[in-house]
Amino acid sequence: MNSEWPPPGSPNIWKRGGRLCRLLSTTSTQSPFYSATVVGGENTSIMPSKKKSRGRQNRAKKEATRTAELRTLWEPTILASDNKLDVLPSCEHKHELSGLQIPQEGTAVSFMNRMAGEGFFNKATRFPNEPVMETCYSLSRRFPGIRKEEDERALAIDLLLRFLCNVFVRDSTEEGEKWFNQRQSNEVAICCMIDLLELLGTYADWSVVERRAVKMGAKLVFGNRRDVVKFVAKRLPCTCLKGLHRAARRKVGKEGVCIGCYKGFPRTQLRVCTGCMIAEYCSRECQRANWSNHKKFCGCPEVVSQDLPSDYIFKRGLS
């Protein structure tokens, strides 16, 4: 291979990137650093390789710093390792995550960092009620690995459950009775994401996943602290959470929202639409008034049944 630049006998005009260029000068007969001008176009100088390399290194450093910052939004809470969590109690019971070192990288870790960037681990984040599921769908689609890799998906679910568990135990101790009457939007969004990941590991048909996620999402979004604590307590063998759930049942009643008038009601006063087994209404009048909107989604009640086979294929209008 000839190391001289330009090669002996090479023309002063050549093609670069599909454009004609004329050689103006070289910095050395042994170096490929050169300047060029585009024939028939604006003058341009080709960036030296060392400068490009420094640019790549700087971008890599910024990305590493950003990734580390995002990781601090969820990892210390899971490990209960920061100063604040050392003072306040966190769950000390044995979970599936006990003794597991959280990897430095991987699909699950990248997914958690992206969730952090979207505000999932920030109490100040407000997720609009209805678009919260769209946020979860969009995020899961951007990470095909979290849907296809069973181990990474299971790790992400475990990390999210442990995060919520420690947050519930910590905040309920710090805030006392008022904690039961509050509901953080980000906690609801995390529960919706956990449910979506579980469904992605169970059903192959995305339409089935979507409809079942909507049913659970409506219960969480329009419910209260009782529903969120129950959701996490059912998935972790933790007496801390079981105690919080029992306390929430005593202090907070079941609540829901009529999707016709969007008013809150005790869940005992709401009736589910038998056409889809998802939408809930406070009265027949509200159901009739909302039919023009609801009829586009109504139907196929078997899709949300508890004994639905995992290989079920959603065929609207044929079921």
C-alpha cells in the first residue's frame, strides 16, 4: 500500500463524495491532511482527522455524563443508597432483585434511563390522564429489545417494582396520613408501564396488548392511591406493601370516572359497558350520549377476559 499523499501520478482534480474537487495544498507529502475546493461550488476545507476525533470524544463524554445523570434519578432509590434514603426507611424484605447487581449497561438500563429522561421518576411530572398510555406505547416501541428480550424485560419490571416499593414505604412514613389521599401522576405512569411490559411478554398480538393495557390503565389513571398500592403489592412478596394496602383499603374507598361526563364516582355506582368490558358509565344517559365516540372502540369483550389464550389473534368484527 502506497503511504504517500497524494499518490504519485494522481490528478489535481478528483471526485469526493460525488463532487469534483481540486487539490490546493498538502501539509506533508506523507500526511493525508489537505485542503480542497469544490469545483463549481462554494469553497470548503476538509476537517483534519484529529479534530474530528476530538469532536467524537467530546460528544461521547457529554453522552456519558448525561447517562450517569439519568441513572441517578432511579438507581439510588432502588438501592436505597443516597443520603436521604439512609435517613428514611425503605423496604428491607427479600425481593427477586435482592443481591443482584444492576448492570452498567444493557437494554433494561437504557430503557430505565429513557424513562428517566421522560420524567417517569420525577414527582413533579404531570402525565395527562388519557395520553399516559400513548406515552408508554411510544416508549416501548422505541426499544424493540425490551419487547423481544425476555431477561431484559423481566429486569426492567423488577427495577420499576422495587423503585415504587421503596418510594411508597419512604413517602408514607414521611407524609403520614395525607399520603393515602394523594396520588402522584408519575407513579401511575410507572404502573401503566409495568403492566404494558407484562402484557408484551404474554401476548404476541399488539392489538390484544393494547386493549388489555387500556383496561388496566383506566383503572389506575382514574383510581386513587388504593389501586396503585394494590397493583404493586400483588407483584412483590413484601409485608410492607401488604400493610400499606390494608391501610389504604380502610382509609380510601374505590373510585372511578364516568367516561361520558368525566365526573368521579364511587366505583360501586359505575357500570361497565358490556360491549367491550372496558368503558365505565354512571348512567344510561351518559352511555347513550357518548355512544358516537365510543362505538369506534366498542366490541370484542373476550379480549379482556382473564382466561384469554396467549396466542389469541385479535380480529375485529370476526369474533
